[in-house]
Amino acid sequence: MTKKEEIIIRIGTKTDLKAVYGLIHELAIYEHEPNEPSNPFIEFEKDYENACFELIVAEFNKQIIGITLFHPAYSSWKGRTLYLDDFIISADYRGAGIGKLLFDYFIEEGKKRSVNQIRWHVLDWNEPAIGFYKKYPCTFDSQWITCKLEKEKLI
């Protein structure tokens, strides 16, 4: 197993995108939704170039083994916010403390940007993730229901 001292946590770059894209598909399989990712890589790359999202990566032996994929958001009640869209640690590296290193770096990035809130979603069945987040002083909000309107239904 890896030692935490050997892990590099850094801001992601365009050269990381293929590895990040692979981790997103690994996450889809873990979440029992292997066919859900429908954004082609070329669009993913364009969206990165257009600053639609940002990355923080965990690297071990020059391999991307974890990411946070996030973007700035705004709350009319809270102001500047970061929205964490994906937080992924490759299956072979889970449980080694890499998630904590990565999430702590992400929180520090929020502090640097003077955000007033960080938001994310976690699946109700994902007990390992819920257990991880419970180690932080976050709020689990049961009053809000996630709503989505998919592209093919935008009429």
C-alpha cells in the first residue's frame, strides 16, 4: 500500500484529464450506473478549457489516483460557494487516508477563495462516503430533494 508521504496533492491540469475521465467512469461503475456518463471526452476537455470546472488531484507514482472535481457557485443566502461535483479515490487506494488529504486540500482551496459554503451530494446508500463525511463538521440536510432536468427533456 502507499504511504501518505508519497502522495502528491495538487491542482489538476489539462494533461490530467484522460486519467480524471477514467476515474469518473470507475465511479459510475461503483455507483451501479456504468452507462450514465454520457459526456464525451472531447466535450469534457472543452468544458475544462472553458473553466466550467476545476480539479484537485491526488497523484502516486505519476498516476492520478484521486480527484475532486468542483466549480464555483453562488447562493443567494450564503454568497460565494464551491460545489463539489465528484470526489473519487480509485478503488485500489481507498482506506489509506488519501481521501482525507484530498478533501482537506479542497477545503483549504475554499478558504483561500473566501467561500462561505461548500456543498456536495452523497448517495444515501454509500455508507463509506457518509462515514467519511461524518468525520467533518458538515451538515447532512434531509430537507432538500435533488432535482434534475436532463438535456433531452429541456423543451
